[in-house]
Amino acid sequence: MRKSELSSYLSFAKKLINVSEKIVKQNTPSKIKVNFKIDRSPVTKIDMQVEKSLRKLISQKYPEHGIFGEEYQNKNLQSEFIWVIDPIDGTKNFINGNGNYGTLLALCHQGVPIIGIINCPQLKKRWIGIKNHGAFCNNQKLKKVSSNQSLKELFFSTSGMTAYQDSSKNRKYRSLAKKTQYITFGGDCVQYGLLAEKRIPFVVESFLKPFDYLPLVNIIEETGGIITDWHGKSLNFNSNGDVVASISAKAHKQFLKL
Amino acid sequence: MRKSELSSYLSFAKKLINVSEKIVKQNTPSKIKVNFKIDRSPVTKIDMQVEKSLRKLISQKYPEHGIFGEEYQNKNLQSEFIWVIDPIDGTKNFINGNGNYGTLLALCHQGVPIIGIINCPQLKKRWIGIKNHGAFCNNQKLKKVSSNQSLKELFFSTSGMTAYQDSSKNRKYRSLAKKTQYITFGGDCVQYGLLAEKRIPFVVESFLKPFDYLPLVNIIEETGGIITDWHGKSLNFNSNGDVVASISAKAHKQFLKL
């Protein structure tokens, strides 16, 4: 892809994220009714409103592009380009007010993410990753570095989705908890931005959807991190939703073997 | 206690919190070495520095008062007045940068909290409760209201300290998870401020220390909430560290019976 073409997609992606931020800031979730989806996860009117607005803008500008979003039906998934939208990642934190939520956006070319954005209005953080062109936090370029830590030297972060459940996934989390220093909980999309900044060394999640993980790929890889499924495979639209991200190849390998 | 006496303690408490905020803001934990305490919990130089500074100011102003803090030895615990300090509650979040940490301060009179403060510099939130005189968030008085929700109508928040561990406490968390809508994780002290604002309806924790829970009491009670141990008893210096806070007396009772 020519650099000028990538640039125009990037400007458009930034425009979309600015629109999402405006909608989120105009609404206080404390006064918004919370509904529940079939999987019992909460959703607000703001989630719907953000996604609807972004879909409309994409369809106007690039009518042939595909759209893969959380709240509405997917569109043109056979297209060369697919926009991936999670209007509010961390809806539970959005509702409770602790600030750890954000809008996620990716552009995929032939199934591979080439632009990824995590935008967190309350924390005032915007992380952007561009395939082969680096990653940025609030417009400042992030260094591309990795560590050589082993699991026992680091802590890990997770949203804790399966904690206190009889989930078979928990075997892996329990093993990891025993082999690491400690756990921090509840960061949702914020975790990956902090991993790109080397504040968090390791993140593990399960039951994610493509709109939860595809926007993270460029941000993490362009800062020297690794993000794969629990078998070490690259993430794509057909991944099973188990995700591990790390700043250390060594720790990453140790996790895969747990 | 005369109102003027209470007022002067309150002004002094605010002064202490301002000092703590200044120290926290001057330091970026991303560059600070993290050490581990005997219980494997992390601690930074900033934790130590905040507590040291507040202790010095208290000892100068009220040399006869007691001090109960996280990082240094307790002092004059037979005194009528005891200051309770948690220099950084949520140290793990402080280190990883997600914003959910704060400085906690209480003044106890004959063992009962009469002033409590939760101060969260990164979230720009300061909650203050004064026994029989209301509670405030960023100087705005919070309404004293409660709900009549039952457990099945609400979600709960916890720091997740025992998740993925074989802790006997987990029986209670698992029962609660089954009876409520969903769990949010990782709020630490922020959870209780959001409970006072009615953004979070229910918080459950275990293994807390007096400096973790005594500063919360006035903030929660003065906004119509309930905070007790897991047997429904009022919190004091000798409580066992299992804490439950709620905006609903009904849900609170249901929890005690789980």
C-alpha cells in the first residue's frame, strides 16, 4: 500500500475516533438506562449511538468497505478493507465510572490489522498503532523495546471475566497466578495501552471478540510486544478469543506451555 | 464534640491530603523501583514518602494523638484521637497506571471514625465524609439516599484479591457471583467513592486492614449506605478485614446470609 493511501485511512480513522469521543463525553452513563444482551453483558444507549454514527460515516466515505462491529450486523465482510469497531470496550467500567473504558477501532487489509486505535476519554489517553510505522500515545511516538523477563519476574493484568466461575479457562489463570508476582484486575482495553507504554508487562484474556482484540495488534507489535492466541498464533477474525499479550518473548513462550 | 473543634480537625485533614496529593503528583511511578513486602504486596518509595510526611505533620500539630498507618509503626494507640493513613491504596493500580488508586485518611474519636477522606489524584476525585455532617465529592454535597434493590437486581465490585486462589473466602464470592448480574473488578478505594455517588451498588472485599476501611465509613454512611464486616458488625480497629458495603439494606442482609 502506498504511504499516501495509508495516510488518508489514518486521518479518517482519527476523525471517527474524534466523533466517538464527542458522543461519549456528551453523555453521563450514571443517568443512562443499562440493558442486558443475550450473554448477560451490559450495554447502554451510548454504545449503540457511537457505533451507529461511525458506521454511517464509514458507509458514506467508503461504501465498498466492510464493517465489523459489536452492536449491529456485519457488512461487506468479503471486502479487501474491513473497519472493526468496539464502541465502548469496558462497558462495566463505563457504567460504574472508574474510567477504564474506551472506544476501539481497527482497519484491516486482507484480514490483517494495519491501523489500530484505543481511545480512553476519561483517562485522556489515545494510543494509535500503524503497521510498520510505529505506535503513539497522545501523538508521542512510543519506543519499540521488549524485555527478557520470565514469568516469575512480572505481574499480570486481566479483566477477571472468569474469576469466581467454574470455567475450564481458570486452570490456566490459576497456574499463571502461581508463577507470577501478582495480578491486577479490570483494565479492559486500557491494559494494552499500558503494555505498549511498558507499565504492564503481561495481559491475559479469554472470550474476546475480533472487535476487542484486532484494534490492539498494531499498538502492541509496533512497541516491541507480542500478541497472539493461547497457542501462539497470530490473531485474526477467526481466532477463538483467548488472547495473551506481553512485552517479553520469554514469558510469552512460558505461558503457552502452562 | 463542639462543631468548631470538628471544623479544625477537618481543615487539618484537608491540609494533610493536599500534601499527599502534591507528593503523588511529583512522582511518576513508571520510573520508581517497586519493592515487595512480607505478604508479597508491592510498595514504592512514594507510599513511604507520603506516610512519612503526614506523620510528621500530625506529630507536630497534635503530638498526643495516635497514628495508625500502613508503612510505619503505630503510635499512641491509647489516645482519644487516632489518625489513620493509607498512603497509597491500590498500589498495584498506581504502578500500572490505570488511575484506580488513592490516599486514604481517617480521624477516629474513641475508636469511631468521625472524618474520612478518599483522594484520587489521577481521577481528580476527592470524597470526604464527616460523621453526622454529610459527605462530599469535590466539595459538592452528596445526597443521602438508599435503594431497596435485592442482590439479583444489582452488580458487585471487588478488587478480586482472592480470585484464582484456593481461598476459603471464595465460596462467598462464588455464591454472590451467581446471585447478582455481573462483577466489576479492580476499583480498590475508588469503588467506595463511586458507591457514595450511587454508581456502584455493592462492594465486597476481604483481607483489608483498618487503614483500608476506616476512612470509608463516614463517606458511605453519610450518603445512606451501609458498611460492615461479613457478619453485619460495625467496622473498628479490631474487625477481621472482611468488608461489605451497599446502598441497599435488603441486598446487604441477603449477602450476610449467603
